[in-house]
Amino acid sequence: MKYVRMPIEVESPEERGYGNIRYNLAESSVTDRPLSDLKVDLSSIVLAYGDHRGHPPLRDEIAADSGVTPADILVTAGAAGALFIIATTLLQPGDHLVVVRPNYATNLETPRAIGCEITLIDLSFEQDFALDVERIAAAIRPNTRLISLTTPHNPTGVCLDLATLKAVAKLAAKARCHLLVDETYRDMTFATKPPLAATLGPQVISVSSVSKSYGIPGVRVGWIVNTDAKLMERFLAAKEQIGICGSLLDETAAAAAIAQRHAFLPPLQKRLAAGRETVAAWIASEPRMEWVRPEGGCVCFPRIKASVNIDIERFYKELDESAVAVGPGHWFEQDRRFMRIGYGWPTADELKAGLAAISKALDLAST
């Protein structure tokens, strides 16, 4: 496999250096939490090999109230590890993948490294980034092995309704292929949380992690959920050949975080709602910008209007000089007039100041 570093990683805040950023609107998670918030004692853990499928108490917490059992869960090294395992297990050169774009870069780059055939389903701003199921159906070929979706969507925040998910799951079953649903932001929806996608049939695979909703990306824990026991054995084989098992320290910390979900998630929803309204107010007052209002997650994907004459390179230079970080459109293979703005990581004051700095950069870069 030929690996290529992705711009979203090369230019990430952690690579740039957090000390060099004043207003960080580039993050796709909520504010990072210290280990002390989890109220877990790791000092007595015996540093042995762990359960290859994942720490049993962690799998119990993930399975709780989800409609699946712990046996349907494989813990991985973050959602990125889950996506890598799924792609390398199900795809090889000559196979075909159907994947939406824009998307989290790994959902595109790992299949490219494998060398499989790819049909991109490009989502349109003019269509509110809505998914057209008929386009998915038309893209399926005899050699299609995987359909890849994301909801809530990164970077737009658009959510798929249950009817759409069921329709695509039915397409996958008919084509005898698998449907991957990246549900990393499932705990961050502004409407009723949908059922776990993996409950829609054995052909459906869900992926999530503690990085985004729980604000602990330094705990490298994600998971795969699927109800096909034979397929889960294949995923387990891949995990064992990559790293045998996960870190007991990480998995114990993750279990403690998820166990606190009923205390942690409700105030988080209020904070996200406030952040979204801050961005909405800025968009309403900034005539040069437009967006599709997000329905979930902690990010949105506004753009500079086509009618605005702008030196886009100077715009981003002005942001850099003001120590403002956003996720530029090229991170997602989109025009650089787009930018991902995260409203869950910065404080309320930082978010407002960062948005004001974007408006100032627009002033300075106008032609």
C-alpha cells in the first residue's frame, strides 16, 4: 500500500502547535478533558495483554441501550483504526467502493492506498448536502463491496434520517455488499438520536469513538459494531495482526467516560446548541458568508459566497497571522472558499472572537 500524508493531518492544530493558535476553530471535537474528570484510578491496573476484542467493561458500556450485545463490538485504536481495519478487510484492488464526499479524509485515502475502484457521491451545498439514495443505487456495480456514509456528517453537520439509512441498508443487502456508517458524532444530535445503524442488518457496520463527544482523543479508543459473527472474526484477525489488543489504560479510561454519559452529555448538548447559535448569528450578520445549518455534531461547513471577490490565499494568510485556525476546504477536497468551523472546542468568547477575526480577514483580503 502506498501511503500519502493527508492535508488534514499535516496542517492539524497538533502539528501546527497549540501554542501558536489563539482562536482554534479547527477542532472537530468538544473541549479536551483532563484525566481527572473521569474519576478513575489507573494505578492498580496490571499491565498485561488485554482481551483481544476489547476490555469487557468497556464493551458492556458501549452496548448498553444500543440494541446490540458486547459480542457485536470490537474495540480499536480510535475510529481511525476501525476505518482502517474495515477498509483493508473488505477491499482489495479490483473491488469497488461507493463513498460520499466531502468526508473525513481516512474514508477516502485508505481505499485509495489499497487501490480499489472508487465512485464518489459528491454532496452539493445547493442541495443542502442532502444524500440522494438514487445516486447510491445507480453507482452500485457487480464488484461493489462497500458503501461508505457518515452521519452526523463531517464536515457539514448534516444528518441522515432513519428512512434514508434504511433505504441504503436495503440497497447494500440486495447488492450483497456492506454498508459502513461512520457514527462518530451520533451522541451530538440536535434532534432525536437515531438507532445505531448496525441494528439495521448484518450487512451494516457502525464505527464510533470517545474522541469527539467525550473530548478525550488522547485516549485512543474507538470501536466497530456489527451483528455478523463471521465478519467480526475477520475484523478481529486484522486487529490481532496490527496490534493484538488495545491498551488497558486507555480502555479502562474510556469505559469510565462512557459510564458517565448521562451526566456528561446533556450539558454538552446545551453548550453545542449555544455554539451553533453563535455561528448562526454571525452568518446572519456576515453578508459574505453562507452555510447549511448543521443538525448534529460540533462542526459546520460554511463558504465564502461566489459573488464575493476575494484573494483566497491572502485570506488564509491573514487568518494565520491572526493565529486563527479553521479547517480549509482542501482538507476535504473542496474549494478553499469552504471552511470547517468547529463550535464545540473553543470557549464561547474564543468562538466569537475567532468568527470576528474571519470577518476581519475577509475585509483585508477583498479585491
